[in-house]
Amino acid sequence: MIRYYPEKIIILDDARVRDSIITKNILSAVEGRNISVSYFCEEKIAAMIQDAKKLENSYGEGKKTLLITANRGEFLKKCPGTNDYICCDYYIIDFAQNCPMECTYCILQAYLNNPFMVVYANIEDLFAELNSRLFADPHKKYRIGTGEFTDSLALEHLSEYSKILMDYFSDKPQFIIEFKSKTDYVKTFTNRSGARRNVIISYSMNAANVNRFEELKTATIEERLIAAAECVKAGYKITLHFDPIIDYDDFETEMALTVELIFKYLKPRDILYISLGAFRFIPALAEIIALRFPKSRIIYNEFIKGYDKKSRYFRFKREKLFASVIDSIKKYDTASEIEIYFCMESPEMWNALLKKAPRSDEELGGTLYDKCRNCFKAI
């Protein structure tokens, strides 16, 4: 896939940002390219953001600018969930926001109030926060990802943020760190002497035609799986996320093609777990999809309001979609080596299609954590 390079870079004129290794990495990576670099104060940057938001296609145009700034809030956040659905007790490091890829269904379009690509360079503040919070409860089983407000690896060729986080967690094996991506970038993981045993490389999966028509500017499913196979060869374990699963043309055939590709490149023992989540969206996102991607038909279906106020498929439709994916996976994973779980689903769905529903988010999170730790110990 084509790597992202901005047309211009804006840097917050703050010592924590100017002198950061993140800023230095990015400027080094773009050296020799025709990319303007400017330093501004917070007030000027805030005004530029407001001007960018007035553009007709502010979300698309805004991505042409990379803003290197400081995160004034928390870096470590609990993955948002709903009490009525079972979540997996996942935590997120908010190191960047926005994504250069163009998935029609991306929630970031409706969530972010800044159209620029953003990287937080005050990494010493991040480390200080992690040192304080992660060790507060010695019994807490942390699985931590970076792919919630951006793609974990979309800017890795510029910032090397994941490499720096891997180094931070290298002497903290009790924490599981996961990098989730729709790219095929592997240099951070393959250009090292030995895999980090608490690091997981994760890839988003979808039906083959959804990937072609709804996941624009991303790596193809096959490119992601080739990258996954390279990471396995380097000693890493893989996780896969089918989310959002979309009721699309020729669903069973197209999804079966994806599952076939998965096991062409990976063996069941290479995959720690697979999550399944159905397409869901807030009203604001439907309006944005209709405006930005008029050829997409994904919002024109029958939906019902869920407990989280998001539109989602009716229960019988979700169960049918999930069952098709699970059956396809189990044709290859005959020994049930892979842990399969639902993202944001009710206990009734668990009881219908998987083993008994977890009693709590912490129970599911603990199961996934233990799966990772036990596997790493066996390597």
C-alpha cells in the first residue's frame, strides 16, 4: 500500500514537542521531500483548526496536514463500552488521532473535532503517566492497544511510535501490548533481534468485497496477511478482528474467501484470538457517510437502536452473520486453538453461538490476558 506523507507539518512551539524523539523521527523521515514545516503557538494552531473545519470536505482535506503537538489529557484510557454489552476490559494508549486511510464506516469521522492528522510528541509525559497508573494495582491484568483513535501503524514509518512503546514495555512482561492495523507495515517488528514476548500484532479483517469497496487506501486483506505471516516468522503471535462485520453482497461467499486466505498464510496456533463485532453507528456518522461516500450502501439497511443508542442490525441478522464467520473459522481451526469472542454483544448472543457468556468485562479480559501470557510462556 502507499505510505502516508503530509503536504505540510505543523509543530507546537513547546520544548516538550520540539525536542521530542517523535518530532525528530518525523522530520528525519520527511527530509528531502517537498513538505513545509512550521512552528506555531497553541492559539495560532487552534485558529488553523477552526479554519480547516470550515472547508467543504474538512475531514478529507484536513488529513493533508500533520500536527505534532502535546496531549494535555490522559494518555491511558479504558476502551469505551456499554453496561448492557459484554466488553473485554481493554485499555488504550491515545498517542495519535485521525487516520490517513479512508474506511467509509470509520467512527473517527463523527468523533474527532480536529480534521488534522495528530501525533502527540510529549512522550515523557506518557511514560510518567504509565509508570504511575499501571503499577497502582499489582493484580490488574492489562491488555493495552494503540489502535482506537488512529491506526497503530499508519504513521509508524514516520514516527516509530510503536517501536518506542515496545522498548518501554520490554522489561514489563506483565503487560500485554497490541498494535492493531489495516496496513502491511512490518519493519518495526521484523528489523529486531528477537520478538518481544508481550507484544501482539493485530489485523482488521473483513469480507473480501467490503475490503475492496469500503476500506479505501488500506492494505488489501492478502497484503495484511502476508505482513502477519512475516511477523509470525519473526516470532510474534497474531490476533484478528472482524469488526465491523457488514451485511454485504454475497456475504457468505466473500467472507469465506477471507477466512480461506487467513489460513493460507497463518496456522491456528499462530492466532491467539479473533474478535467479532457487527456494524453499528451513531446518527451523525450515517449523515457523514452519505455525504462523503455517496456510492456506499452500508447505511441503507434495516437497523434497530441498541442499548448504546447506536444503530445495529436486528438480533437475528447479527446471529446469522456471526454464525457464518464462526463456522468458516472452525473448518480450519478444528482443534479450537483460537479463542473467539464478541465485541459489544449481549450475553444472549454469547450463549447462542459461543460458550457461556462471561460474567463480567473483567472475566473476559482475564481470559484473553491469560491466553496471551500462557502462550508467551510456552514459546
